[in-house]
Amino acid sequence: MRSTISALARIATRGKRPPPPLPPTTLSSINASPSSSSTSSASFPSSSSSLASSSSTNINSEQSEAAKENWFHVNRSEGGKLPVYLKIRNGGSITTIIRKVDGDVRTLQNQLTAYLAELHIDPFTHSPKVTVRPTNNHLQIKGHWVEEVKGYLEGRGF
């Protein structure tokens, strides 16, 4: 009885949960380690401190390149709303479409797939999969997921 109540509570709050927390960034741990290594390298000659600083800049540049590869942004429409739309075809098939994505669309696809799989509670059906239209970089999800996607994007700050 208690499990059905909790399942119904999850269904009632579908789409209203905050998005999952972001994974901890490795940039903060890397930025913290050079400062600690610079204090420990104070006893060493200046040549070793210059080697440590050059290696830390190489690590930071590699991290910034990786961050640029995973970067994406969802622009809002002229009316100030998120560009998440519902497309209903004549046969009755419903598709959620996300437009105006700049940057790495695959990163947003992977994050949305994981988020929607977490929200999906029906054991008899598959979780919705997010696909990318290669011609225009729109994201496509089978089913009515507009409110859930808008909640996820607003929670991420878009």
C-alpha cells in the first residue's frame, strides 16, 4: 500500500522535480592543487616552481578545451519563452521538439536522456529517447514531454 502511494506521489510531481545536481567539476580541484603545490614548492628552487606552473597551465588549457567541447546553450524565442514545442501529426503521434540549441547538441541529448530515464517510472515501457535531427540540430523526443523539458532547462539556468 505504501509503495503505491509513493508511486502515485511521483506521478503527481512528474516534471516539477528540480533537475539532477551537476557533477562536481574537476576545474576546482585542479585550481586548488596548484595553490597547494606552490606552497610546497616554495622550499624547492625556482626552476621546479616554473615547471609546476607550466604543467598546471597545460592541465588548465586541456580542461578548458574539454569544457568548450561540451558547451551548449538554448536560446529563448523572441517572446522570451523556451523553444520547446509539441508536434502532433495526423495519425495522432506526438513529438516534443527542442529548437535553438547552440554548441554541442550531443551533450544536451545525453543529459536529457539520463534525466528523462530517471523520471520514467513505468516498468512496461521504455524510457523516452532523445534523438538529434542532423540537418537542423533540433532535438526530438517521442511523447508529450514539454513541461518536463522546460522544467529541466529552467533548472539549469536557461
